[in-house]
Amino acid sequence: MRSRCNRQCLLLHRKCCFEQKINKITLKKWRNMPLIVITGLPRSGKSSRAKELEQYFTDNGKGPVHIVSEADCIARSGYGVKESFTDTTKEKQIRASLKSEAMKLLTKTSLVILDGTNYIKGYRYEIFCMSKNARTTQCTLHCAMTVEQRDARRNEIVQSVTTSGSDLDADTFDALCQRYEEPQDSSRWDRPLFTVYGEETLNLIQINSALYDQAPLPPNLATQNMPLSATNFLFELDKTTQTIIDQIASARKIGLDGPVEIPQAGMRAEVPSSMSVAQLNRHRRQFLNYVKMHTNVSSDISKIPAIFVQFLNTNTNGA
């Protein structure tokens, strides 16, 4: 009996030691893939801070550093700044594109800076869940403005509209001020939170410590992708491809005739603007049949959007 107890204790000890080693390996494996979420109103200095962070971490050997810029995303979409914040459909597309690009760039050796207004706390929570799922560390940088600074920026906007025809007008700026949900240190998705006003000095050492000296939060069931059964895969396959067709159709309805950004695919659907929804759905059915017949295409549903968009781009060329 004593011998059996000793053997069980020894096995339990070995198991604990093994789990500790795995935890250390996991921490080391995932530590070098942090994310910085920059949030603030237009003209609060977000892009300047992003470049300052990029310079600091590059100089300190933490590169490569990738800046995912809201301004660049808006420029690529072909929308104006004003309509990107006043048209709900376009605003959602911009947010989805930003999140998708940030997700693609999160790797073991990259630091990602998400440079945008990020003014909706629910959206920041989505980014937080993405970080947990990727086992990354994350912090939030709030580029804040005093009332005086905000009034000064508004006056600059009024003048720039008058003199240079700036796309951001005072009404849109005022609306964003009303809608802006400031990050709170009490909210776990905003922590750790660093707030900086105007020309204040950014505490780069503390930001570095928050990203590289802390363990990432473990993913929970809500943020993990569960393996799909064959039945679920076919259901998700159908739903995923239909969503992409709907995105293309929505873009055509609002007058976007060029390539359509498909955030979940990380690429653009370059289908002719003259192609009807019925024709697109015919190509979708062909794709579904192809995947069902060729089970080696992909059993990973996350790869399906990119494969389907490539399929559309290839098979609708010249249509």
C-alpha cells in the first residue's frame, strides 16, 4: 500500500513539473507578440504617437513593428473621412477591415500598433478578445484632449474646410465627440491604460514593461475556436460564402464599383461590377460543390474566405 502511494505521489510530482515546464514554454512562446491599441478623437495626435512608438520599439530591437492605420484603411476603401464616420455600413466595413488586418499581423515576432479612433468600447472589447485568443499582451494608449484643446482642434477643422476643402467637417467632429466612449482603467479590455494629453511625454518604458514583462491572459472558451464536425463545417462553409456574396452585393448597392474589401479574407474581391447577385450565387454553388468533392482543399474554416475570394477572382475574370 505504501509503495503504491509513493508511486502515485511520484507520478503526481512529475506531472506538476511537466505542466510547469509547459507553462514556461508557452509564456516564452507567446510573449513576443504584443498589441498597442491607440484611441482618440481626430487630430488628437494618434498617428504621431504611433510613429513615436514604432521608432522606440524598433530602436530597442523589438521589431518588426506594424502600424495598422485607420486613415490608410479609409484611403484604400475609396470612402471619404466624413462618410466613413457618418455612414453606418461603411463605418462597420472600415472597423472590420482594421481588425482583420491587425489579426493577420499578430505573430510571435511582430509588434502591432492599431492606430485609429477606436471610440466604441464594444469594438475595443472585440480587439481584447482577439488578443486573448492569440495569447498576446495588449495595452491601450488614449490620446486625450482637454476642452481647450478640443475647441482649438475644432477651429482648425473649420478653417481647413474653408481654405483647403478638408473632408472632415465640424459637424462630424462634434458628433464624434458626443459618441466617443473614453477608455476606463476599470475596464479589463482597456487595461493597462496609458493616457497622454497634447505634447506630454509618453512613458515608453512603462509601455514596454506592460507589453514584455507581463504574461498574456489565457484564452477562455468564449475566445477559442472549437474544432468543427463535418456537419458543422458544411454549415459554416455555406454561411461564410453567403456572407461574402452579401458583402459584395452591399458594396454595389452603395455605389462602389471597384474591388470590394473582404476583411475576413484579408484581400479584395475583384469581380466585375456588372455581375449580378444571381451570377455570383452560381459561382458560389460551384465553389461549394468543388470543396465537397475535394476534401483536401481545407478543413480549416478560417481559411475558406480567402480561398473563396481567390476562386471568385479567378473565375469571374473577364466576365
